[in-house]
Amino acid sequence: MNFECPKTVLPSSPENSKQAKSRSVRRLAKTRLDAVRVSPTRSIEDAMKQLDRAGTGALVLCEEESGAFNGLLTDGDIRRGFLRGLTLEDACSKVATRKPFLANEKQSPAEMLRLMNSADIHHLPLVGDNGRALGLVLRQDIALDAPEQMSAVIMAGGRGTRLMPLTMDTPKPMLPVGDRPLIERTIEQLRRAGIRRVNITTHHLSEKISEHFRDGSEFGVELTYVNEDHPLGTAGGLSFLSGKTGPILVMNGDILTSVRFRELLAFHRENRADLTVGVRVHEVDVPYGVVECEGAQVKDVREKPKIRLLVNAGVYMLEPFVSYFIPNGRRCDMPDLIKSLLECGRKVVSFPIMEYWLDIGRKTDYERANDDVRMGRI
């Protein structure tokens, strides 16, 4: 009887494992090149749509003919450019980082990770010796960072007086937008972003909200309620946040938006902010010629100019200690809180919301929200 000895399986050597890891990281970086490659001449608006599809938080600028690497474009680059006055029609090259940190095919994943850690970045374009873009390495390709323990607060206590009589028996956040209440859409968006702990501050018809959502388990989140005995303003209800850990997303309950909460968190962290304010561009057409003077001296005349303003979008990211700046049991609005932080030398930054955003404060806004949902605009 012939007996065949079983094959001996030798454990992989550490060197073989490192080589396999290097090949895996490079292979993954190269396979996503088609999804993240963009021409420097493409518009910022086109780049934002491509970022949404790619889900990488960054795009690689490449010359169309040669494939030569031309720069790195991140979500944060776009928003910072927007603050500088650029528009969605401007070219990607106007906001991209032209000389970012790069990776090459000879570097090991450990070396790439050390570079990312030292520079506090999450993306490394992979570029060949000939200057051609080969791919994009993400931090998550090499190391699985512990998930950020982010929680959220929805401010849902307002009376919605401008929407009367719609809000006579229904709290404004519970008004149906499409086939479900507005606040239910917000909670679903939070859940998709990986946020499971949600607090809702209530006042007007609070039981209508708590009876619908209960503990939140049916909606995939853990819900707690903070009922205000009397209106505490747009920030007063946040005084209960003391003792919490991790960054906190705060948003008004009457906002319909597709803003990417994880990008807001990344921007907040990148700027080492204590509080980040979501802002929206609002343009005002002045119907007259504007005369600019210094004393009696005329310096310039602008005919019917368009004034560009940044307005508060009702979406915030803040560190838990900010709650100590809020007086217990007393009314405090967000502008009051922001001013208090600034007076104490704390860092407050603005985050441009370029995605869909609508403040449902008036009946015309409410009608538009339903039209936008019906037409698939959000």
C-alpha cells in the first residue's frame, strides 16, 4: 500500500508577510486610480460629484494625455477654496495641492504610514519614477483606525410659528417631507454616517416626537430626549453635554441637507477647532450703484454689485467642553455661545456646506423641500 506523506505547511516568514502586505497595498491603490483620476481643467462642481462616487475623500489630478501627476484634491481643499471666494465653475487646479506628500512603489506600507502620521494626512498619491500617477493610497489601506466616538444632537424644540397652522398640532421637525417626517430623514442620514448615539432636545409638542421614535431601536440608533421646560434658545439645551466624550454634531431640527458629516468631522479635526460652524453662501443683489468713499473722496463706483455673505447653516461640530460656556437653565443662542468662545480665545472655524441645504422656516421652503424630494434633488 502506497502511503503519501502529508505536505508540510511552513509558516510564512515575517519578510514574506511584509512583501505580501506591500503588494496588497499597491494593488489596491492602483485599482482605484480610474475612480479618483480627474483632469486639472475639470470644474470643482464635477470634482465634488466624482468625490461622492469615489468615497475616498480625495482625487488625483492627472494630465489627460500623458497621465502625469499634477496634484491632489481633497474635500477640505475644495471647501477652503470656497471660503476664498472660488465658485463651483472654477477649475480643480485652482484649489488642489500641487506638491503634496507622495508615495512610490519602493516604499513599504510601514514607511507610508509613518509619513501619513508625521504629516497628519490620510491620502498619499502613488507616483512612478517617470512622474505618472499610478494610484492613491489611503490610510485605511494600511491601518484600521479606531472609529471616532461621535454623537449627535438634534435641536427640535422650536414652535415653528412661521409655519402655522401646519405646526399647530405637529412639531416642525415632524412635518412630513416626502413619505416621512423631516427629522426621520435626518436620523437616517446620521445612522448612515455611522452615528448611533443621538440626543433630541424638545419643547413644543415633545410627546409627538418621543412617541414616534421611542428609544430609536427601530431606526437603528440609540435615542435620548432632553425636554426643555421653557425655551432655552438654539444652544441652551446643550448644557447637558458636560461629561460626554468625543466630538458632537449639533444641527437644527428644521434643516434638510445632504452634507457629509464625516467630512465635517475631518475638517473640524484638521483645523483643531473647538467649534466648527457650517456656513452657506448667500448672495444679495444690490439694485443700485454702490459708491465707495474714504471721507469725502470717492474711491470706486460699482454698478448693482452682488454681495457674497456666509450665513449660519444650523449645523455645528463641537468639543464636549464647550458646554461649560453655556449657562445652566438660561436661554443661550448659538451666536452667544460662539461670541463667548471667541472672547476666551477659543478656536472657531467655518465649514462651507456646498451640498444640498434648505432651512425649512417658511411655507414656501416647506413646499420646496417636498418638491425637491419628489424630483430626486436630495
